[in-house]
Amino acid sequence: MFVWLDRLVTLLVENVFGVSIETHLGESLHFFFFDTIKIIALLIIMIFSISFIRSFFPPEKTKKTLSRFKGIKGNFMASLLGIVTPFCSCSSVPIFIGFVEGGVPLGLTFSFLITSPIVNEAAFAILLAAFGWKIALIYVVTGVIVGVTGGLVIDWLKMEKYVEEYVYKIQAINAEPEEMIFKKRIAFAWQNTSSIIKKIWIFLLIGIGIGAAIHGWVPTDFLAKYAGPGNPFAVIIGVIAGIPLYSNALGTIPIAEALIGKGVGIGTALSFMMAVTALSLPEMILLRKVIKPKLIAAFVLITGLGIILTGYLFNLIGHFII
């Protein structure tokens, strides 16, 4: 799909920078420029398209629609909503608060909170380009399953009492959504695309830079030994390593791509990516402002267990789908 880009970047590295792509530096530079151009192009296309669609579903309307669903259907709808909201975990928290104060059941809000940072349309597009449609599709399906299951467990445990009381006292603003004409929808989509790119570009470049360093310099044997499929604790190590970090799915995909290229199990790499985006410390700090420690602990335990099981599943079936 990107053969032309590969050739173009090769010419750039060798003719402009004067570095052979057979060297460690050349491999790293090729990875960095190739993934940067590819990911930004895909981001602009996907975020603009989804933002245009989202112009028909403003937050007020979405909240009203979601509150009508009960049981597992509601959790499923909340997870699907999480997919089409291209936010990092920390920017999902304010929407989570809006759902709670708007009367949406707690289990549904957690299905949204879990799925939103893990899976989104831009991450799907990049996974599709990097690993193929099978992995991209399974990644989305497992992300939704983790979100739905997590929300159902939270609802079953009846943990509403662990939400800070002031959240329930906030007066919801039931404003009527403004009807948009076509030009306004285009303007909204472009503004949203520009805003998101501005917020994530630094994380994206950091992620690509780390991926480039891993791709060009880290020995294959080292990663395969400590995080390869042969290590039964590799997935757990990947999840634990990802929690202290903070990024979004887009910034971690290049790292996952480089890790897999070096022999790390696909489940280990993707579970690391999920942990960074769904269980980051900054998100926990923000959540503490609206929910109590016991609910945060339940959220981390349920989501972490789901991510670990997903990682082992990917490692088990990875060689069948790559």
C-alpha cells in the first residue's frame, strides 16, 4: 500500500541525508520519516471523516440517546461511542463526568471510559496499514469486549457510592443541539481535525522517535529474550511497564510496530499499548477528582485483567493472523 512512500523516504535518507539505510542510523531515520508521513496522512483523512459524521451527533444528543439504552445493549453502545471519539484517556474524563452528572448509568460511563482511549478510528487506520485488517479488526473487537465487560462488572458491583457526591449535584445543561448546514459541518470537521492534531502531534513524534530508536538500535535478541513469546510473563511485564507512561493510541502504535519487528510477541506489544492509553497515571490522577480510590482500584483491576487476557490471546493466535 505504501511502496511508493517507502521508495521516496529511502531516497530522502540516502540522497538528502547521505546515510545508507543499511546502517542503524539509516534504519532509524527511514522508520521515523516513513511512519510520520504515513500516520499524519491517515490521521487527517480519518479524523476529518469521523468528525464530519460526529457533527450529526453533538454531546447533548449523544447523552440523551445513550441514556435510553439499558443492560448490555447500553454498554455496547457506550463502547461503540468510545471508538468514534478520538480522545486520549485524560480528555475522555470530562465527557465521563458529563455522562455521570447527566444521569447515564455508571456501568455505561465506564464502558465508554475504557474503550475510548484504547480504540479509535485513527488507531484502526494505522493498525490496518501496519499489520493488516485481521489484527486491526481483532484489536477493535477485543477493545470493545474489554470495555463492555468492564462496564458490566462495575454495574454489577453497584459502585455508585464511590463517585464523589458533588458530581451528582452538578446541574446538567440540556441545551438543544444546533442544526448545522453542510458548510458548517465541513468547518466543524476541519476545526476538530486541526485541534486534535495540535494536541497529539508531540506524543505522536515521541512515539515514532522511540519506535525508530528501537527499530534501528535495540538488539533483536535482547527484546526477544525478555519480552518475546517464550517468556510466560511478557504480557504482564508489558502492562506494568505501560502504566507509568502517558500517551494516546496513536503515539504508541509506532512503538508497538517496532517491538513486533524485533521479535516481541504481538500480544505483548499491544497490551503495552493498551495499558499506556487506558491505565496511565495522569488519567488516575484526574479520575481521583471525581471518583473514590476503591472505584479507581476496581477500574484498574478489571481493565488491567482484560488487557492481560487480550495480550495472551493475541500471542496465542498471533502467528495465525500475521
